[in-house]
Amino acid sequence: MSPPPSPFDLTGRRALVTGGTQGVGAAIAKAIASAGADVLILGRDEDEIAIQTRNELRDLGVQAELLIADLSAAPNDHLAPLMKAIDNTMPGIDLLVNNAGTFIDTPFLEMTYERYRTTIDLNVTSGYFLTQAFAKRWIDQGIAGRVLFTGSINGVLAEPDHTAYDTSKGAVAAMVRSLCVSLAPHQIRVNAMAPGLVRTPLTDIVNQDTRVESWMKLHTPNGQIPSPDACGGAAVFLLSDAAEHVHGQTLLVDGGMSVWQQPDVPEKW
């Protein structure tokens, strides 16, 4: 007698991962593919990194495709052609990962409307309306779709000069709760995974400045600044049957940083 399937198995599923060509998005895409799902990664540029990520996904034995699109444009302008392009590239998407985002490091008193709007449009608005487009389809077709947003520890802990980014990630957490209330009655699950500090191209200062690295490790209970791969398992869990009764939640993947008021100062600091 064969054992029952794992509740973490995503075989037969098809996932769209926005911002899936590098960093946290690529790590999520690879974890999903390792769990058996076909994956369509969406990126802004068809560069060497994007192609390499697609090929690494294919090496995992699933169908993997790359689609190029700019999600920062107004949804009224790009959403209909984007959905058509998704259908032409990989029809039957039932897992949506809203990971695309941007980070603009600008002091509050120097923030411009254009920079603020760029952050909100990509980090919040694009995922909101892409989720709406898929939800309408899933409801019409009776599909129990699953949605995962990539939030951030910045949604609960503020940083100096990160006001637009902090605001956008706080909005993601609130949006996940609100969309849960709207979509759970239709058997569509909406959750978020919120990383703490991980090593990505956007956090390269950690690799360039050992003082910053030491400071951040000091403020993380497990003392680690991991690669984006640390986020993959959490994403698979939230998209899998194992999280069947998990709705509207943001799972922090932060080494405990968000629960520590402040560390003790080392004697030789």
C-alpha cells in the first residue's frame, strides 16, 4: 500500500511568480518547482539572470517559462494584455505569488511624489489588481486558487529613511487580511510571507560593510543573515494543503528579529 501524498506536494499545480527571476522571488519559484508545481516567472528584463533562473527551474523536472512584463504601469493599461500573455505562456495558473517590488531609499523630507508613487504602485497596487483578475477567473471556474504576497519585516518594524517602503509593506499586510475576508468564502486562500533581512541584490550593503553585517546579526536572535532560500519553505507551506486552514496571515521569516525588543550590547562591541 502506497503512502498518502504529502500535504506539501504541489504536483499538478501551476504557479505564477512575479519578480521571480532573482532574489526572494527566484528562491520561492525554485521551492515551488521542487514541490512539483509548474512555474511561470515574470520579470522586467530578459537578461542572463532571468534565463538562468528559468533553466534552473526546468532542471527540477517541471515546466518552467519566463514572461517579460512591467508591472509598474497602470493596471488599466497593462492588465488585460498581461493576462492574455500569461494564458498563452502557461494556462491554468492556480497559484499566484505577488512578489514583484521595489525599494527606494530616500529620506522622508526629500521624498518626491513620483518616488512614493512608484513604490506604492509596484509593491501594493500591482498585486492587488492581479489578484482581482485571477480571483474573478477562479470564482467563475470554481477553482480554489491560492495567493501569496511577499511582505517584509518592514511592515511591522520601521527603519529610518524607508518611509515609502515601510508604508507599502504595512499596506500589504493589511491587504492580505482584507482580501482574505473577501475571498475565503470562495475557497481562495490569501496569505503573506514576510522576510527579515536576507542576502539579495537589494541588500548588498550587508556584503560590502562588515559593520552593517555585525549590527544586523546582533539584532537577530538566531544571529543569521540567510540567503533567499530561507524563504522557500515558508512559501511552499502557505501555498500547500498543509496550510488549508491558514487564511489572511503574514508569516514572518526573520530569525526572530521582530520579537526582540533590543539585544544586550556585547562587552567588546
